[in-house]
Amino acid sequence: MSLPKIAFWKQILISLVLGLGLGITLNSETGLVSSESIKPYLQWLKLPGDIFLNLLQMIMIPLVIVSIALGVSSLKNLKDLWNLGSKTLLYFTFTTLVSVSIGILLTTASKPGIQIQSEIQNKTITNSIPTLDSKKTEESIPEVISNIIPKNIVNVWSKQQMLSIVFLGMILGIFFLTSKESGTALKAFCHSLESFCLWVVSIAMKLAPLAVLGLMSYAMVQIGFSLVFGLLTYILTVLTGLFCILLFYSLLVFFFTKQNPFRFFNLIREIPILGFSTSSSSSVLPYSLKVAKEKLKLKETVADFVLPLGATINMDGTALYQAVATVFLSQVYQIELSSLDLFLLVGTVTAASIGTAATPGVGLVILSSILYTFHIPIEGITILFGVDRFLDMCRTSVNLTGDLSCAYIMDHIWKEEKQ
């Protein structure tokens, strides 16, 4: 008699809960174990997660390039590319603006910075985070635009500069679209490469439950509970904002597709959980493509175009977090932001979130440039660092949900246009 097979999403959820419990138990602040005694075992704890992420990241770049290239080449002509691309970019921009606005409104209303101001000022904040490279944030807009075109493909690949990689995939797809005969052999190679990447994904997914258990445990051991409790109002503000974004997605799905949003969320349930445990939209991208095509039954044209693009420039959860963090720290340091400042903050955060690398912790680097713009002490980031990992997990889940909701909506809009 064989044991009943547990559904994959249930395996992920069980691993998440077990990892949470194990991480809390092993945290030195519970008093059950000391930080010194657990330290030698931490790397072993996260080893399955490291292997899982490395497998996915190994094929992330080629998969993004060939997915976008094949997605573009599957369109009938350049006019179709413009129609789908312009609608997708408009959707991404609109949802990001709404997300930033939600974050600013909630933080202005709840004033979490004022509530913990005295507590933070009584603490000695040390440089407990890695040095932020401010040079990366000093490029002018023309330089940013010109740097999208890769001068060295190998260098772009090694540094995972996603906007340049997306551009390379777009150029390759346009070549396939306009030079069908001369590009036949290269296109066949791209199809084979895509198949190989998806095969690697299927192998990696067998490790997913163990990876989630390890990553979740490791994250909880690292988080300091005293700081978590001290920043509780700030955390609740971010979580409330992220929940509002999910409600906003539900309305958009219902309005554009006339489908039950709960059914949509049920079909993609593994993706937010994986995003929560990995904190990396790009790492989960291969499985997002798999779910979009197999469970949501989206056209390959839409899935291959929208999802890699979304993993690169659609960061609604990150944008909301950066808006909340900026207003929060302005309250902590008693820096009043005028109505004009808040308006500029919407535009600044929206622009900054586009092109943010979809990897854990990068949001802090981008946040430093936003704080500098509004003359808020950058060292304030150290206040947030203790809880950033947990919030990074939450906002990554929202980022991934936003990408899939856009692909789902675009699939329906595209179908209507082709009738």
C-alpha cells in the first residue's frame, strides 16, 4: 500500500511552517541555544536552499534571453510587438504608481516613524550593514539609458544586468521576426536551449520543499526579535500596503478577464510561497513560466514576453516598501516632506524600481539613493536592516503575483484583439 502523494503546494507550505518554527527555536534570543553554538551549522542549514537557487540562477540568464526572443518571434509582425509591449509597459507603470501612492498614504496616516522615534534615538545605531556602493546610483538618466545596450555581452551575463539582458533578448527576437530564413538554425538552437532550461527547472523543483525549509530557518535565525518588536508598526504598515496591492490585483483580474480572482490566486499559489522563501523574483522566474503555461494555460507568446520583462521592471512590492521606508525614516529624523516632495517621491520611487535587480537585499541599495535625494540620513537604513529580510520575502511574493496577474490580463486582452 503506497502513501498518498502530497500536493506540491502543500509540501511547500508545510516546509515553510516547519522552517519558521525551527528558525524561531534556533534563534539565540529565545534562550534555547547560543549564537556561538548554532553559528557553525547555519551554512549547512541553508545548503539545500543554496543548491536550489544556484540551479535556477544557472539557467536564469539563457532562459530570459531565449524566452523573450522566442516570444517576440512568435508574434506576426513588429506591429503586434508594439501593441503587446506598449500595453504591458503601461500596465506595469500604472500598477507601480498605485503601489507607491498606497505606501505613502498608509505611512502618512499611521506615522510609524513618530511612534518609535524616541526608542530609535536612544539606541546606538552602528554600521551593521554592508557598505552601500553609492557610485552605482550617481549615473545620469542618459547614462542609464545608454548602458542598457550591452558593450560586452559576457560582462553583462556575469553581472546579471537584467535590463541589458532583456534588450539582448528583444533584439534577437526582432531578428527572428524580420529575418525568418537566415535565423532558422539559431531559432532552433534557442528552442533546444529553452527545453534544457525547463528540464533543469523540473530537477530543481524536486529540491524545493527542502530548500524552503532551510532558507526559512536560516532567515529566522538571522532576524533579531527585539528590533522586530520595536519596528512592529512599521512592519504592519508595509504588510497592510502589500495586502492592498493584492486586493488591487484582484480587482484588475476581475475587471479585465471577468474571471474569479480567487481561482487565479489558487492556480498560482506555489509561486508567492517560493518567492517568500527565496526573496528573488528572477530565481523563481523559470517556475513562473511553467505555471503560466501549464496551469493558467496562457499563450506562450504572452508568457514568454511578459514574465521575463516583469521580473526585470515590475516591482510593485519593492516600490511600496521603498515609499514606506522613505516616509518612515523622514518621520524618525523629523524631516518634513511637503506635498511637492511626496509627489516627487512617487515619480522617483517608480523610476528607481524599474530595473532593480530581482535578487535579495538589492532594495536597500536603491533605497539609499532615494534617501539621498530627499536629504534623509542614509545611515537610517541600519534601523531597517534587522527586519528587511522578512519584508523582502513578503514584497517578492507580491512582485511575482503582479507579474503573473499582468500576464493573465494581457492574455485575455490579446485574445480579444485577435478575434
